[in-house]
Amino acid sequence: MSSNPESRVAVVTGAAGGIGAAVAARLAADGFAVAGADVAEGAAFSCDVRSEADVRRLRDEVTARLGAPWLLVNVAGVFFEHRITELAEEDWDLILDTNLKGTFLTCKTFLPAMIEGGSGCIVNVGSTAGIRGGHTRAAYCAAKAGVVNLTRSLALDHGGDGVRISCVCPGLIDTPMADWITSRPDALREFEEGLPAGRIGTGDDIAGAVSFLASDAASYTHGTVLVVDGGVTA
Ligand SMILES: NC(=O)c1ccc[n+]([C@@H]2O[C@H](COP(=O)([O-])OP(=O)(O)OC[C@H]3O[C@@H](n4cnc5c(N)ncnc54)[C@H](O)[C@@H]3O)[C@@H](O)[C@H]2O)c1
């Protein structure tokens, strides 16, 4: 595993999505060799993060083609509005397994080589839904709260191994996942008018935060939960 920033390898899950694509592009511009992974078409590596066998295969393929990853960015996720009283068990599993179990599986699988190399970095994408509750998203809030505290606990366990582990919590970002509100112009306008930033976020807003946490400028950040939300939780 190389510790030279110019030749470090980064794995980005959810790379076919709005935030994942922006993160992958920004990390490539920063000098990383980026392996984009997704269950959907559009990423270089195919991987369902809910499957340990898939995640192991991803690690083996990326390591063989690019080298052992120094950076893991967990972006893959799913969201849909729901009420718990009407949420099917398989939909609870879909939300928890994609957002939380997937983060566990990738951390479990990619950490050993980072520990062995004595250097590495993980950035998990949580959500403002992981630091407070919200209407019509209880399972998603539970999953993202799990991501936030998984991040903090792993940072405690592995800082001494030379691995920094942090979390970015986006607010509302203009990707297909935000269709539930961007498809309703009046609701979106009302939301934006109440924001200190005055606008919905972009994938690049999140990519900038990931880029910082993965950089040497963030060498004293461990277990950081970086909220990038235009001020919605201020
Ligand atoms: N868009 C927002 O407003 C917002 C806000 C807060 C947090 N987030 C989080 O940001 C992350 C990225 O979301 P986005 O806005 O880019 O949404 P998106 O729907 O554009 O992208 C999500 C990507 O994850 C992939 N994915 C889904 N299930 C997968 C699986 N099992 N294995 C591998 N890949 C899988 C999808 O194929 C998709 O490409 C998610 O974790 C999401 O929860 C988004």
C-alpha cells in the first residue's frame, strides 16, 4: 500500500449516484486512483454492499488492478419515505442493510490492509437524519444514526493503527434521492428560504468535505462528524 498521496488508491461505493460520482471525480482530481463501485450500472466495479461475498470480491479486484486501497468512502445508500406502521420487514432490511450493514461490511473488509500498512482513512456518508429525528423516515434515521456511532467507535478502535475514520452528514442534496422534495417546487422553495445557505446542496458540496477529511490537512481529525447541510441543523 502506498502512503504517497499521489499514488493512493481510493474506493468509493455508490459511485453511480449523485454524491458518489461527485466524490469520485473530486478524489481523482486530488490525485487518487479511484475505484468506483455500485450495484447499478455506471461504475467501474460492480458490488452490492449488502453482500459480504461481493465486498470481498470488490477488495480483491481493486487490489489486483490498482493496489490496496488507502481510502474507503462509503456513499452507497437508499432512502424512501415511510411510516413504521406500514413498513414491510423487507423494506426495513433494505434500508438498514444498505446504509448500515453495508458500511460495516466494507469497513470490516478494507480495514485489515490499512492496519497492516499502518496508514489509511475511511469516510462514511451519514446524514443529518443520523443526528436528529425526522418525519416519515424513522428507519433511515435509525440506520444513519448507526453509521454516525459506528464511525465514532471505529475511530476509537483504529486510530492507534494509523487509520483515521470520520463521517460526513449531508443535509438535502440535489440528487435523485432528493426527488421526494425536488419534485414539489413549492415545498423546495419553502425549504430553501428557511436555510442559512438559501439553496439546496450539490454533490460537489459533499465531495469537498470528503476531500478535506481524506487529506493531510485533516490529520488531527478522528471520529469527526462533519455536518454539511447549508445550516439546516444550525
Ligand atoms: N441526497 C440527499 O439529500 C442526501 C442527504 C443525506 C445523505 N445522503 C446520503 O448520501 C449517499 C448518496 O446518496 P445520493 O444522494 O447520491 O443518492 P443516489 O440515489 O443518487 O445514489 C445512491 C447510490 O447508491 C447505490 N446503491 C444503492 N444500494 C446499493 C447497494 N446495495 N450496493 C451498492 N450500491 C448501492 C445506488 O445504485 C446509487 O448509485 C447515501 O448514503 C445517502 O443516504 C443523501
